[in-house]
Amino acid sequence: MTLLILFWEFFQTGLFAIGGGLATLPFLQKILERYPDWFGSLHVADVVAIAESTPGPIAVNAASFAGYYAAGVPGALAATFAVVLPSFIIASLVSRALEQYRNSRLIQSAFGALRPTVAGLIAAAGWVVLRTALFSAEIGAGGLLAAIEWKSVALFAVLLVLLHLPKVKSIHPVVYIIAGGAAGLLLGL
């Protein structure tokens, strides 16, 4: 039964997370809320960190991770296949029609509306990841300042500034991932 549920949840993610990658994060958040045992004690930000630290798309890596954690290798295969299957089906069915109607005003309008929709999904997911990464808990009696993880905020700020410097901008992202892991070890994050 777990394999069927894994397949269904990640099939829906693959089907409706238009925009790929980061657009899957709201879906992963919902899956994590419904099936927390699939992710152990990890939060969405942890799953994203793992998925981003390994080769491949976020959705595929997250599905593989959750599937493996929930049901071993069969679970990883079921969830991974499920998250990829909708894209394969849709791309196969739509590719010819889209080429024929590429200049259609209706098609252009649809894509024009999808862009801000996907941007909104990504921004919402980004907020969840940002909040989880930079705040230790919900803002409570201690106020906003008490909930801030200052070491994480400092690391975030340094990286944000560095990525806007022309010479540093060209460094491969894997270097930042390794440096972030090393900083986490050194700073005890």
C-alpha cells in the first residue's frame, strides 16, 4: 500500500508542479505534512539541501529520498518513476501540437499567465526554505530577534553578497555547497 501512496503522491507532484525544480517545494511540504514518517526528522529545507547537494533535479532527488526512506529501493523507484512520468507523458502528447501552434495568441497568453504563477509558487517555496533555514522556531514570546539563527543569517548574507561579485559569480555551485557544509561543521549550525 505504501508503494501505491508514494506513487500517487509523487505522480501528482510531477503532474502539477509546473516549472519543475523549486515549484515542487509546496507539494513536498504538503507530502511531508501528510506523511512525516517518509522523511524521518527532516524538514523541507533539509530535503532541499540533500536534493540540491546531489546530481539531478530537486523533484527526482526528493522523490528518490522519500521513497527510499519510506519503502527502501522499491519505494525510491516507485516515487522517482511517478514524479517523472507526467512530464514524459505530457511532453510526448503536447510537443507536436505546441510546435504547430507556437505563434498562436492563445498559446502565448497561456504561457504569459503561467510565468507569474510559477514565480509565485517558487517564491512561496523559497519563503518556506528561507524561514526554516534562518529561524530556529516560530516567533513566540521572545519576539522575532529571539527566533533568528544569527550564524545562519550571517552565512546567508555573506553568500548573497559574494554571488553578486563578478569574479565569484562564476564559481561552480558545488563549491558553495561544499563550503556551506564546511561552514556548518565549523560553526556548529
